[in-house]
Amino acid sequence: MKQKLEEILQNGLKEIDSANDLKVLDEIRVKYLGKTGQLTQILRGMKDVPAEDRREVGSLANSVRQKLEEKLSEKLAALENAQLELEMEKEKIDITEPSKGVKRGALHPLTRFNNKFIDLCVEMGFTVIQTPEIETDYHNFEALNVPKNHPARDMQDSFYITDNILMRTHTSPAQVRAMETMKPPFKIVCPGRVYRNDDDSSHSPIFNQFEALVIDENIGLQDFMIMVREMAVRLYGKNVKMRVRPAYFPFTEPSIEIDATCQMCQGKGCTLCKGTGYSEFFGGGIVNPAILEMSGIDSNKYSGFAFGPGIDRSVMVTNKIPNIKYLFRNDLRFLKQMR
Ligand code: DAH
């Protein structure tokens, strides 16, 4: 029996030594120490060993098992290490190789214009707010002095969700929401997407506007004009020329439309500005006192001005984009040209 154990030890150690991968090593473990392994069988057969030898054989068998286990775990560690080194060698990155180049992203032209306009407004002391794109008929129309059946509703053909809820047709409801929740004096600007049932090369069912509202004591048309001029200069440079036309909006009285030097031809006259050298900058005016009162602001104490530029047209002109739809298609071939 002792001799048999000695043999198992010597053979086992030799085989472990020469194992050169993890699978073989595990087979060796099973062969000697597994459930039906050679050593396990001997340990199981201890009861047949004569009582006087049992102690000695038992302790020898245990020490054989211990030696084999030690040797196995040493070899296991060595093999695992070797495999790790091999993998690290394979995954080594050659940092001296020339790079494939980094593909650069860029901001969408609408985002760039938006950011520029928002920065400008913040510099001028405006608070930027955001109001819902899904609006109530009240905020979108009624509170802006456009009751049901008012002809001005025709200009803003709308997407209704229910009789009283619609996709906002302009950012002007932001005026109402600001007046309802903020205490004058305040200056707010609200950038955002708006929706109308319009669709041709210069109209899209989705487009973008800004809404600006200034409420304070003693605000008049002159304050409005000074601010608009300052904005035009900061956006288009100090040589910008402007002209004012009378207009009609139910929420402002008087209402005006302001044109600025056409950015496509720099005022020389082109097809876009129909030879006039001017293109529309934005519409606005002095807030109709009826609107102030409807939203709970004392029109004897406060007055204000409001204006609402559409931004898609400006982005199209400055980037020479012929069709407004390009702005919303997310076509990479177009966007790549806009970098
Ligand atoms: N909301 C108007 C539109 O979409 C634009 C506008 C006109 C906004 C006059 C204003 C304003 O704030 O005072 O056509």
C-alpha cells in the first residue's frame, strides 16, 4: 500500500510538471483526486487496511494528497499567469501607429443660431423660459386677444388634439404664462418649436420662433426700437440698416414689422429680398393693455413690448439653404456641409 501511494505521488508530480495547458492539468486532477481518482479510491479503501497499519498509511495518504494539491495549485497559477501574459502581448496597443483620424461632430445650424440669440438675450438681461409645446386654446389664442372665430386664427392653421388643446402655433403663449406667474418688472425670452398646418418649400409644419416680452413702468415704442436696433447690430454688425412697417397683431397695439438689411445680398438686392435689399427681421409692438389685464397685470401702472422672430428663415438665408425641410430631415450629407 505504501509503495502504491509512493507511486501515485511520483507519477502525479511528474504528470503535473509536464502539463502545459489548463485542460490537461484538470484532467490530471480528476485522475488522482477526482471522485473516482486513484488517491480517492485508496482513501476510501482505508477500512480494509489492517488496523495496526491504518494510522501510518492514513497519514501517508493524506500527505500525498496534500503534496499533489499543492503542486496542482502551483501549476495552475503558473499556467494562468502564462495565459494572461500571452493575452496582454496580443492586446498590446502600438501608440506610435498613425491614427485613423477623429470624426468631428458639429452643432446643427439651428442650434448655433439659437445659442447665439440666447446668449445675446442673456447679455441684455432677459430671463430664458420654456413653456409647453402642447398648449391650451386659451393660452395660444384667447388670452392673446384672439377669441374663437377671430379672423386672425386663419393665419395660424393649427393641429388640434382636442377642441381645447393644440400644438402651439407660435411661442406667444409664453407671454401669457410669464404674465400669469411673474411679477413685473421682467424681461423674458422663450425659444421653441411651433407647429402649423403649412407645407411647401418655404413653410414646414414644424418651425422655430423666439418670443420676447418686456414689462415695466413707462415702456414705450422708443424703448422697443432701441432694443431691436441693438439686437440687429449685435447679430448682423454695425452697418445693418433697418426699416419699420405698420402691421397688425391682435396682441400688440400699435404693431409693427421690422426689416433689416438682407443677409443674403448684404442689401444689394437679390431674389430673396425681391430686389429691396431688406428682409423681415421680426414682428412685434406695444403689448395691448387688454392682454395685460387678462393676465392680471395693472395696465395703468405697467406697459411693455413684445416681439417674436422666426429663426428658420434667418438660418436659411445665412447658410444659403434653399428649402426649409433640410433643417429637419437630419440628412448627414446636408449636415456635413453645415460645419
Ligand atoms: N406670434 C406671432 C406669429 O407667430 C409673431 C409675433 C408678433 C410675436 C407680434 C409677438 C408680437 O410677440 O408682439 O406670427
